[in-house]
Amino acid sequence: MLRFLGESHIDVPMLRDGAADLELGVIDSREPEIRTQELFTEHGVAVVREGHPLTTGRLTARRYADAPHINFSRRGRLTGPIDAALAARGLRRKVVATVPTFAATLMMIRDSDAVGLANERTAASTIRALGLRTLPIPLDLPPMTMEMAWHPRQDADAGHRWLRGLVRAVLAEAVGDLAGESPAGEGAARLGA
């Protein structure tokens, strides 16, 4: 049986303590002994409702910063790479709310003039299904590296090796399909063995 856990708002050594077996996502909290494997790289896009004011005219960094923003952070963080890129231009965005889930972000965006952030490829079908639009963010942002992490005590466990392999295979197929590649193509090779 798989059980999915929400991420804590504080750094808790869930992998080390055995409370979790595998972590998936942008892994920014590094315990020294934790093993990680890159799964794929994503780029962020702005998400807005149809008819949002930012969908007309040229989207500049200033227009982007001046819009109200919904911040998605599993840990409740108020700032991130977008804020650093805006600060380098002397700009600051107006964050009106921070929510812990991507789904909450999309629901709030759908009924407001707020702007959110999503992964360009992996969130595309959900965004379309909700009638939302994506826009390129007019900033030079670093890519988001999606990884899986586990404790080394799980390295030799047959069930855990199977789970890691299954995660790699499913994501290779999904990301390959999203990129218009076959799972056996270049995208799958990057996702690793």
C-alpha cells in the first residue's frame, strides 16, 4: 500500500527517521546521507485565468511583478527564485496569499486576477482542464529539478528498489509523452537507470 504524506512546514528528517520511504519533488532540504536521483527538469510558467489582464499586451517584468500573486509553497515560504530575479531588477511582487498545495493555487487563480506558478509540462493538462492559461515568465529563472530521495538503508531493499524503478518508469513515460518523445527516446535516457 502506498501512503502519501504532506510535507511539513519545518525541516523534519522524515527519510532519516523512517517516517517516509521516498520523497519526490524539488528537494531543497539536504540531509547529508540522503541519496537523490534527478528525474527530470522543468521550467516555470505563469498561470492565469482566461481573460486576465496579463494576457493582453506585452508581458514585462514590471507588469508581472505588479499583478497580485498566489504563492504555492508546501513549507509556507514567502519568497523564492522569482523574488530574487525580480529583486535583481529592483522589483518586488505582490504576494496576496501563500497556499500549501498546487490545487489550491489553481482554484484561487481561476476565480481571481491573481497569478500563480506551475511546471510548464507536467501541469499542462490540469491547467487546460480548468480553463486556465500559461504565460512565459519574463525573467531568467533557474530550471526546477525534480528528484527522488531516500535513505541509504533502503538501497538494497527489493521492494524499495522496485518502487524507485516504477517511479522512474512512470515519469519517463509521462515526461516523454509531454515532450512529444517516446519513452525509449532521449528524455527517458536522461531520467536514468
